[in-house]
Amino acid sequence: MIDLKSMTLMESKEALQAMGEPAFRGKQVFAWLNRGIISFDEMSNLPRSLRERMKAECLLTVPRIARKQLSAKDGTIKYLWELADGNCIESVLMRYHHGNTVCISSQVGCRMGCAFCASTIAGKVRDLTPGEMLDQVMFVQKDAGVPVSNIVLMGIGEPMDNLDAVLKFLEIVNHPDGMNIGMRHISLSTCGVVPGIRRLAELGLQLTLSVSLHAPDEETRSRLMPVNRAYDLEALFTACHDYFRRTGRRISFEYAMIDGVNDQDWQADLIARRLRGMPGHVNLIPLNDVAESPFRPSRRTAAFQKRLESHGVTATVRRSLGGDIDAACGQLRRKAEERGGSQ
Ligand code: SAH
């Protein structure tokens, strides 16, 4: 089956030409597929014969809402989507004053193995296609009935472990004939896959790069994040400094505050030292309690923030949304899996 939704405009034109159609049909198809249609019959400006042929030869993914949770506190909506092959992924709609943001998944599961993260417990099942990433944005927008202005790739999965598909998704979602979401309205978060950071730097995209730091010393970081054994802090910060020099874009560093593990003053001092020469921004995240994990939330967040600021480092504490609905990192999918497993 031909997956037209995972194609850029150029590829869509080529695919339609390969089907014996004029190139402009590719542009029409691209526009329809980027509007969240659920049947080829909706492509009303296409000849019926072509629509019938597409039904037979082309894939049209339509994720099903397996579960939906609405936060009574802040309007956050969490979606558990069932994909065509029965796998489930999560997306979250967050309402900020600067616009509606969708947090999307890039893989079914994750193989990065971070010790505090629910998404990685059962490993990676498969990569998502560009179309399946796009679906999350379009169908959240459609279901919630609000315009989406921002995207964060901070759901389940490691975007840089599926970078070809992620880059194609970015090109599609950014296209004026598609959803037309500006690169500056998109954030991509990585656990620190150095070759991916270098590739992104070469492309010079204007998106915001977030790096999940979580510890500034090799020992703690290797314990929390196995990726650090492949790309250590030395290599990571060299790549980050290069990234800033090339793109001029400030990197955001995610830092989940874990009681007694990464919340000591000397660790704040070390963060500041590693950031020297680059206008980094540290985003302190209250640790979400994951039942399977031995880690507990830190009680030193305010002190740690102060310590960072005393070195001139910008540090903010992330406002936690959707705490009442398991909106954190892989928790809904995990619960669904557990229910499935116990049946
Ligand atoms: N794989 C990418 C993106 C997905 S995770 C990455 O690692 O950056 C999005 C963010 O949530 C990451 O910063 C991740 O480290 C963080 N995270 C995972 N589990 C968490 C938890 N229990 N509490 C707080 N943050 C968590």
C-alpha cells in the first residue's frame, strides 16, 4: 500500500505521476491528507475513478481514540490512540497562553532505557511513520476543536532514534499547503543522541532543541540514562556548543529533579560550568512519580534554581499540567498495557 500521508509535497506529486496522473493531483492529495480526512471519498475535487483506485492501492491511516482523559484542573487532554496495527501511542493537548500545544510520540515504546521513564519500560515496538506523527497533530486538533499552533516532540519515543521519519514529518507539517506550523513553534527533545544533534545542526532548522540532561556528572548520568555510555557528557556538550554556534538557537535543557540523586548544589555548579559560552536555558521538571521506579521527587527544586541563577544561568520550573490524568510520559499507555496483560 502506498503511504501518501508520509510523503512530502514533491514525493506526493511523483507518486501521483507514477500512477499516471498529472502532478497537480499530487498537490491536491497532499492538501487533503493534511486536513485530517478519514476517507478518500472526501477528496471531492478528484475524479471518482481516481478515488476508487486510491482506496485499493493507498493507505489512509485514521487513528482510533482508545482512551481520552480531560483534566478538570487545566483543560489538558490526553489521548491514547490505537494505530492500524493495534499498537497504542499517546499525545497530549496542553493549553498555554501562547497557544495550544500538542505533545506527540515518535515511536511505539522506546529503547533508550532511562531509569525514571515509564515509556521505556517495555522497550521499543516500532518506529512511527511521518503520517502517524502528523495524524496525532491533525486528529487532536479535529477532536478537541481548537487550532494547534505549537508542537513538541516530547511524547513516547526518542525522535533521534527515528530521525529520517521525524525530519520528513517536520517538512510536511511545516509546509504552507499542509498545516503550516512554523519551525519556531516546534520543539524536539532528545535524550542526547550526539550524531542526531550534529545532523540537526547541519540542517540549521529554526526549531527549538531540547536536551534531556538530568545530570551534569558522568557517573550519575550514566546511571540514569544508558545513552550516556554511548555519548558521554563531554561529547554531548561539545555537540551542543557546536549546535549553538551553527544555528544561533538557544538550547533548552530538561532536568527532572530527583531526590538525593541530581539535586545537590555541586551539580548546579557543574551545570553552570558546562553551559559556559552558550545561552542555555534549564527547565527544572518536578519528577513524575512512576510506580515501577525507585526515584522520588526532589524537595530542593527552589534552592537548586537559585543556585543556577546565582551563576547567571536561566532556570525555570516547569508548570505541571494534567497531573490528575496521568498526562506524564507513557503512563496512560503503560496502564492500558497492564490492563491488557492482566486479562
Ligand atoms: N526521548 C526524548 C523525548 C521524550 S521524553 C527525550 O528523552 O528527551 C520527554 C521528557 O520527559 C524527557 O526530558 C524525559 O527525560 C522526561 N521524563 C521522562 N520520565 C519522566 C519522569 N518520570 N518525570 C519527569 N520527566 C520525565
